[in-house]
Amino acid sequence: MRTTNPILNEKNFQEVGPYYEENAMSIQGTINKSAILLALALISAIWSWSRVSLGTSQAILMIAAIAGFILALITTFKKQWAGITAPIYALCEGVVLGAISIMFEKAYPGIAFQAITLTFAVFASLLIGYKSQLIRVTDKFRLGVFAATAGIGLFYLVTFILSFFKINVPIITSSSLFGIGFSVFVVIIASLNLVLDFDFIERAAKSGAPKYMEWFAAFGLLVTLVWLYIEVLRLLAKLRDRR
């Protein structure tokens, strides 16, 4: 049960078990908890959107981002706490998304709504494609997405380190055809991670993972959705610059 999402990896589901009935993870339970986390993220994003001005959004963004990162680490290593840490993480991440959305919205009016619509359209389309078996998850599929995701992660890490030395990598922000192509590629890979997450959650539920893993799985799915939304924002911003 391999997935490229660093949260939803096979090791994290290797618990004592299998668990049965009320003590076991279920797909419906994971769906319910995913909906709760999305609702919490949306609520805090709306608050951030309505309360944070452009001048103060940087500070709030940093505080929420640091808190979210710490909570993500805690949730990853203490999966049993996911029922508490995942909702708080969702609230922090919503604040981050609201602040980021404000920045993009000021520069490109209407872009946030477009990004939200596209993100959920991609999510719904891939879920339908997966459930109808139009999209099949094979070992080669997993390996290809894993390699691409790892490459993107390494690239972002290198660019982050270079930023401390005032070295910018224009491919991330450039609206050139090459820069747009890069963003399209990243959006595709982020989207394909959703497919692997669907597959992994289904397999984990069938294997009888413990009940608290529903929160953990929902947390991992939220991580992928947040990544996808941010990448869609970047892509749309580059396309606007080309006009």
C-alpha cells in the first residue's frame, strides 16, 4: 500500500491488529472526518480572509504556518493524537490559506474563487474516476508519481535554501512558458497524489486499521488538498501575467 503522500505511507498504517467493527477504520468514517477538517479549514480561511489586511497578513501567515508545521510533525509521529491535533492543524492551515489567498486576490482579483473551484473540481473528477475504475492504481503508476513527487520536494527544498543566500529560482514565479509548464506539471503530480491517497485509504480500511487512523488519514488527505490549492493559485497567477 504505497503512497507518495509523506503522511499516508505504509509504515504509518502498520499498527497492531487488524481491528474489527467499532474499533476499526472505515471509509465512511474517514470521509466524515475529512469533511470536518475541510469545514474547519474553510471557517478559519474565511476568518483570515475577512480580518487580515494585506499589511498584517505576513505576520499571521508566519505564525499559523509555524504552528501548522509543528502540529503536522506531532500528528505524524503521534498518530493516536490525530483526533486532537488534526482539527487544530486544519484551523491553522485555513488561516495560512486565507492569508495567501488575500495576497493573490489583491494582485489578481477573482483568482481565489477560481482556484477553489478548480481544486474541488479536480478532487471530484479524480474521485469519480477512481471509484468508477477509469483510473487504475498500478505499481508503475505509484512509482512514477512517487519519483515525480520526490523530485518536486527536493527542488523546493533546494530553492528554499538558496533563498537564504538571496538566490532566486525564476521557474517558480516566472510567467514564461517554461515557468507555466513547470506549474502545470506540479499541479498534475499533486492531483495524482489524490488518486494514490484514495487507493491507500481504501486499502487501509479493508486491512482493519485502528479507528483513530480515520483522523490521521483525513489529515493526510487535507495536506494533499492544501498543496494542490496553492499550486493551482500559482498556475493561475502565471497565466494572468501572460495576458
